Amino acid sequence: MAEHTSKQFDAELESVRSRVLHMGGLVEQQITRAMEALISGDMELIEKTIADDHRVNALEVELDESCSHIIARRQPAAGDLRLLITVIKTITDLERIGDEAEKIARMAKLIHGAGRMHMPRMDMSNVADRALAMLRQSLDAFARLDVSEAMAVVRQDSAVDDQFRAIMRQLITFMMEDPRTITRSLEILFIAKAIERIGDHSKNMAEYVIYMAKGRDVRHVSIDEMEKEILE
């Protein structure tokens, strides 16, 4: 009977893990579609990206409830409890990344609805690709419980922040040189900020992986301190 119960518990944990990765896949798709819509101006794609946000929200609620029920019924300890705590935190960040993708789609709708009038020349594909790669790497680190890969995500966050600041400086220059670009520049700034936030949430998820694997909370510590914690 105990073995049966144990197998059932393992199956419940595996189900939760796989659904987190499914949710992550949906969020990745949202970001990709939002950036494609920004470039193409495909209104159908924009509306689909905005509408799909409810699927991500529903998964967050469903997974949150599943974790709460498992904790209440199974009273897990040690590694199993850390896994469930990590899942609860991770799905919150995934839901927020979905919100950022929706913001990008909404800004794309405004930009293309105005016919790209007085649109400053700005390429954000590089920073968007980097933030999306961070998300994928965080999900991979979660799937494989890979602390080294999680650390690689944490290290990349400062590069995304630097790119955001560079975009902001460029947009300020555009607005000062031609006030007609102000509206479009502000919309692009909202998009750049959304991308930067995707990087931040991906970094958070990587830190949760380190907590799950090592039992150490590494939030709000420097990268050097984090690496020292892991090595110890």
C-alpha cells in the first residue's frame, strides 16, 4: 500500500512538472508571435496573441490549485516540498511573462493601426532573441534540474538590461531631434521595457531552479556570492 501511494505521489509531481513546461511552451509561443506581429503588422496574429493570454492565466490557476492540494494531502518534505514551492513561484513569473507578451502585441496594434507614422528606425530583434533564449534556458534548467544552466541565465540578465538602456537612450535622441516621433517612440519604449521584464522573470525562474536543487535562496545576492553558495 505504501509503495502504491509513493508511486501515485511521484506521478502527481511529474504531472505538475510537465504542465509547467507546457505552460512555458505557451508563453514562448506568445512572445514569438508578439514579435512577429510587431514586424509584420498582421492584425489577426496580434489579436490571437492578445486572446491567448487567458490560456496562460488558466494554467497558472490550475497549477496553483494542484500544488496546494498536493501540499495539503501529502505533506511533502525536503526536495519534494522545494519542487512544489519552485513550481508555485515559477508559474507566477510565467504568467507575468505572458502579460508582457500581451503588452507587446497591444503596442504593435497601436503602431500598425497608426500606419507606422513617424516611426523611428529601431531594431529590437537582438534583445528580444536574447530574452527569449533566457526563458528557454530557464525552462530547460527546470526540466533537467541543471544548476549550471540556471547560472548561465542569471549571468545574461545584465546584458539584456544594458541593451534596454541603450534603446532608451536612442529613443530619447529620436524624440529630441523630431518631436513628431514622440508617440511612436514611447510605444517602442513600452515594448523594450516588456522585453527587459521578460529577461527579469526568466532570471527569477533560474534562481528558483538553484533553490530547488541546492536548498539555498539566492535572490538578492550578487553573482559572485551565488556561485560561491553553489560551490559550497
